[in-house]
Amino acid sequence: MKGFILFCLGCSVLFNPTYSQEQYWDISFGKELIGPESAPVTMAIFNEALYIGGHFRRLNSNTQDLLQTGYVAYMKQGKWNGLNGGMNAPLSALCAIPGKSLYAAGAFTRCNDAPLQGIASWNGNSWSAIKGLVRGSIQVMISHENTLYAAGLFDTIGNRAAASIASYVQGEWNSLGSGLRCSPVNTVRKLANINSMASFNGKLYAGGSFDSAGMIKARNIAYWDGKQWNALGDGIEGEVDAITILNNGNIVVASTLKMGNAIFPAPLMLWNGSMWTTLGLPPGCIAINALENDGSRIFIGGDFIMDSLHNDYGLALLDERGFTSLGGGVRGIITNLLYKEGKLYCAGSFLTVADTIACRNIAAYVLTKQETTDQGKELSISIYPNPNQQDYVSISFVLEYAGEVELCLTKTDGRVLECFAQGYYEKGTHEITKVLHNGMPSGHYQCMLKHNGNIISVPMNIIH
């Protein structure tokens, strides 16, 4: 299986040797249960803030800072905020176009700023109405070549005919050729249902449930090259739910199959430009809800079991080793993933990440720490002895500034084993002797120091 996946995904780009070992969960979005009351359906980064949308009505519900919000909120500088009261119905999609606007879609008809038709734009201060839907729904939006594209289940948008997908240019909606369609069933016309889109090298990919794209046959996945629709071989048998595209152009697709009233996940599939290959599924898989990648590795979110003994569910990494755990997963289900600048934002239905860390429905797994010019000066840490053959270890750290400190022992995948030395420390050098409880087994670990928003980790090796 290992060699097979290497062949499929591309040996030269699959493994990223610069992948940071300073990996950890950032729980600031849901710590102390301040997160949304239900799983976010959609996420976007806009103006350096994380925006979420879904069916939730409240955040911070166990604190004095209870935030009533109309199905949409954003976090900036460690605090959740509302957007002028939000909407009057749940959101289904968010999309940010840098330097322009944040777009929101859903079943709503009104916000505090204006009447709406299921889609609106946010400029950072207020909502503006956009010509939207009379009927149907928008289920996914994407920024492709700095233009907004919307797709879902509709035959008109902004009073323009469009078969389930359209672009928004200079205040008007435009169809993409004759769009995406399903063959009539017993002479009854059926609309195509689009669940996912992705963009790569000037091509816009769409996946869902359909059997034709423009004038060609295309089973459940196709791409628009700016002039016409194109098929990807024989397509995908099941309804496409998620698409992600690696830096080498390989496309990975998640889909579902239906048998009577039963719905079950089909194996992940990979398109290398000429053929489809089966990649399989994570263990105990009930559903794949989201796919993301960092250019070479695939992140998978859904309802599956990586390690039931450690409550490691819902999140997996697919690379040359096959399906492996990422950060100890969550105790629950992942509904949505967003990868941005070294962080994998994970939304879902859970109250714990990495088995023991309390966090409500949203967290970020930091894969590559974004360096700052001051970080190297502010923090330093050393361990003695290292490697360690004893039942204790001496940890010293230097702070350039006073502040709150948390020192943790973690596994190399970021799973926290134990946190200690938690509290306020003055500027200067500090030394702590830590007893390694229960004869910690031989292996590779990390000692992670958090201080004033910065984090530094150093390897700690134990041998017996």
C-alpha cells in the first residue's frame, strides 16, 4: 500500500522534508468552550480573521461574554465578534476575495443592513445585497482568478439562466456555457447538484451529481477552462462531495454511493491527468466530509476511527505511509477543513482534541509555525540530560519578557501528554526539574514552551 500511494501521489512532491516538527493544536478558537454551539459548516480567512458560518446562534455560551450571532461570526485577536447581527437563517458557504469582499450564501432573506436573496457581501463593516436566488440553494463558492463563482442547486441566479453554476462579474451573474446538468428521469427534469469546487492552473473544477457538462458527457466531475467544459476520463461513480488538488496537479476526490436508502463513502480517488486510481479510506470510515492539502500531503476530515483507545477520530493525514493520525484527531466528527499558511483549521462536532484538550467545535492544527522577527530573541529552552535514561529531566528556559507560561510534553505529532509550569513568570532564566511519571517509554518527544503568543519546541529523547 505504501509504495502504491507513493506512485499515485507523486514521489517527488509527496514528502515535504521542511515540514515543521513544532506541531500543536491552537485551541484559542474554542478553549474553555467559547466556540460555536454547533459545528460550523463553512470557513474563510478575510482581513487576517477567521470567519465561520453554519447553524449556530451563540458563541461563548458558558462565559459572561455570551455572543448572540445570526449564524456567522469571526475571530480576531483572540475574541469572537458578530457581523451586525448576522442573518435570519443558516449559512451554507463563505468565500473571501482578498482586497475585495467576503461573500456569504445560505437560506437567509434578511440581515440588519438589507433584504437579501440568499447571498450577500461583507466589506468589514456592513452587509450589501447581491442579486441572488428566487429558488434553489448555493452550496459552495470559490474565488477563481479573483472572480467569485457560486454553485449548488439552481437554474437561475440574479435573474440569469444558469445550470447550477455561475460567475459574478461587475455586479452581474454569468453562466458557464450551458452549465452542469442531469438527464431527465421519466421526462422529469432534474437539476445538477454541485457540492464542491477547486481551482488550479486556470481551470475551475466542479463536483457533485450530474452526467453532462456543457455539450459533453461528464459523470459527477468536470472542469471549465474559461471557454468550455471538459471531462476527466469516465468521471466518478458516486456523487462528489470534496475535491483537493496537489501542487503536481494530481486531483483527489471524495464521493458517496447510494444503494437504496443507504449512503456510504466510496474510496478516495486520484486523477493524475490521464487515469483514475483508488486510494482507499481511513479505518472505520462512515463519511468523508472535507479534503485539504498543503501542496503535497492530503488532510482528510469526516467520521472515522483512527485510534479508539485514545479517542482519535475524524482527522487523518494521507502521505507515503498511508492513512495516519494527525495530532491525535478529535473526539467527534470533522465537518469542514481549511488550510492556510501552515494552519489546518478544523470545524466539527467535538469538545476535545488530542483526547484530553478541551475545545469546542473549532480548532487549528499548526503544521508550520510562522516565524516572527522577535520570536528567536524572546524564547529559548534547553533540556538536560537529553537523551535521557533517568526518571527525571531538568528543563531551563529564558524569557526576555515577563508573562504567562505553559510548558508541555508532547508527542511528535503534537498530541499533548502533560502540561506543567503553568503560570506567570518574570523575565529571566528559570529551571524546572520534571519527574517523568509512570516510567515514560523510550521514544521521541517534544518539550513545548508557550509564552506571550509565541511557541518554541525542542526534541526530547528517552531511552531505557
